Amino acid sequence: ADFAILWTDLYDFYRKLGFELAGQEISFVLEKMPTQQNTGLKFICSEKVSPEALLRLYSQHTCGTMRTAEDIKKYLQIPNSHIYTAWSAQNELMAYAVEGKGADLSGYIHEWGGAVSSLMSLFAHIRNEQNRPITIISPVHAKNLINHLQNWPVTRNDGFLGMIRPVHLENLFFKIRRHARNLGLNDFIIEKKENYFVIGTKHDLATISSLGELTRLVFGPVEPSLLKSQFQNIFPIPMWIWGWDSV
């Protein structure tokens, strides 16, 4: 692994071990029942759904871990999870959402996939069926979904993804340089020196004094406006951990 991530409130303790609060996530608390529109979708709550069909929708995400249908088959067996699906009149899976996971995440939708219009209908159905506030967790790059959710009676909370610690810096730096090359920055540099880091280009290098500062730069949160223009497309790197990915 190139980096480790954990979820804890013992921030000071884990900072001593090299972890730093980093990454970004947005949660939307759906407190009131939204108006449901007649979309012609059929909603089902059951773990008896095709892993291959879920994988097809999951694979449309721009960020996530590598998964197989066999992985999803195992996830469907996690206790205290409610698997909601939305189906078209032609019996095609249009969207899915997962609420709850074992002893954690009750009332939280931590996995979802599908077209935004179908997802919004599914979220409304879940909120109305459970008859309690529901929290939807989203990566910051899900711009279309975020814009739609903000039109609902929701409370938005911007937070960290977790506490992150780079483990294999050279591997991580290699992938960041490759990411930069894909964006046309062939001379991008990110390296560790004796007790600091350098980042930039040969004739324009910046110094980063600590691993924590580097972690926040690489994974966010960092305002693009605070970065030099040539780095704004690189950082923070597009990374997201879905609820089924955590152990």
C-alpha cells in the first residue's frame, strides 16, 4: 500500500505516528421528507441483487477501489446493511444505495451509484421509507449530485475523509509524477530530501517542511487558488474511499 487511512477521533495520538487529517468528503443530512416525483421507477430493499449489475454501475465512478463481482457478493452479506435498488419498467437496474454497515453507519448512505436523476428518486424513497433523518456521504468531485442535493432541505457538512499517512513515499511520488505527465507536466518534481520535501519544476521549486503538510497538499483539503496555476489540476489527487472499502 502507498498510504494508510483510518477513522478515529484520537487525532493527537495518531499524528505522533505520522497520520494527518486529510482528504475531503461532504455529507448531506436529509432531515425533512423531500417531495417524491412519479419517475416510473420501482424500488426494492433486498440483498438479493446481481453483483454483476451493481458492478456495472459502480464501474461508472471516476474514483474508487478495484472491485470484482465476487467482492460485491461478499459485501452484500455484511450484517445490518440495507441494499436499496431502483429499477426501470424494463427491469433494468438504474441506481443503488447502501444504508448501514455492521455496527456502524446506521442512517448513513455510504455507497451509491447510477444516474443522478435515479439516485435522487432513490434517496427520497429511502428517507420516506425509514421515516428518520438520513445522511448521504459524497466525494467532492460528484459535482452534479452535490448540486442536486443542495436543492433539497439538507444540512451540508464539509469534512475530512480520514487520517492519512503516506507509507511508501517513492511509490506514491512515482504515481503523482505519472499523473502530472498525463496532464502535460513532463518536468514535474516531487521528492524527499533529508528532512523536507520539494515540489515543482526544475526552475521553480517549493519546499514543504513536514509530512503532515505534504499529506494535506496531496490529498486535500487545499484550495486550488492557493496553489501555483500549474499545480491546480494535480492537487488534491482524485481519491475516494467508499463505505464498503473500510474494515
